[in-house]
Amino acid sequence: MLTKLRGHHLICLNFFRGEGYSEDFIKNIYSVISKENVEIVAGPDDVCARCPYLKDNKCSNNDYTDEKILHQDREALRLLRLKPGEIIDWRMISAKLPGIMDKWKAQFCQDCGYLKVCFTG
Ligand code: SF4
């Protein structure tokens, strides 16, 4: 079973705790993370597909811009040493996290609304 994910979701979904923008969005994430393998994509992915903020194939979240999200994706893939088109499994992604999380948190987590969900409790 395969799901398509963009760069920053490869990192952020490891910290998913059942929170999200809508019931449908959350239900879809449970389905996404149940898939064993991940194909990396460069833009909107299987999570964005059920997100209320996806408009005209771009992220329209009030807290971000599409350009900022794309920058996060590129930076996530740079840190993980992965690229669009590759197919990997969750264990390979998780194994890379300890080596990159300090850099990722310093760049992106402090201003993120999910900070407390990911790193407390
Ligand atoms: S907020 Fe933006 S990047 Fe996040 S799932 Fe929704 S459309 Fe995708």
C-alpha cells in the first residue's frame, strides 16, 4: 500500500496525535499513515487532498503561504536526503529523524500552531 506525501509531511506526520483541521481531514490522515510505503511528491499530497485549505492546488492556510510550505518541503527533503519520486517506508523515515530534528525544530517548529501537540504531553 502506497501513499503520496510532500516533504514536510514526512517529518510532521511522525508527531500526529489525532489533531487536525476537520474530522474528514483527521480521518484521512489515519488512512495515510496506515500505508506502509510513501512516494515522495513535490507539491500537494494525499494529506492536502482532504484539507480545507487546499485551493487551486495551492496551500491557502492563513498561517502560512504556499511559498513557505514549498520551502519547508524542500528543506525537509534536504535534511532527510530524499527527493521527489523516491519510494520509501516509514521505518526509513523515522530512523532519520533523530539526526535532523534539532535543525528542523529550530527552523520551523517555534512558529507552528502544532508545537504543543508535537512536543508536549
Ligand atoms: S495546510 Fe496546506 S500543506 Fe497543510 S495539509 Fe492543508 S493544504 Fe496541505
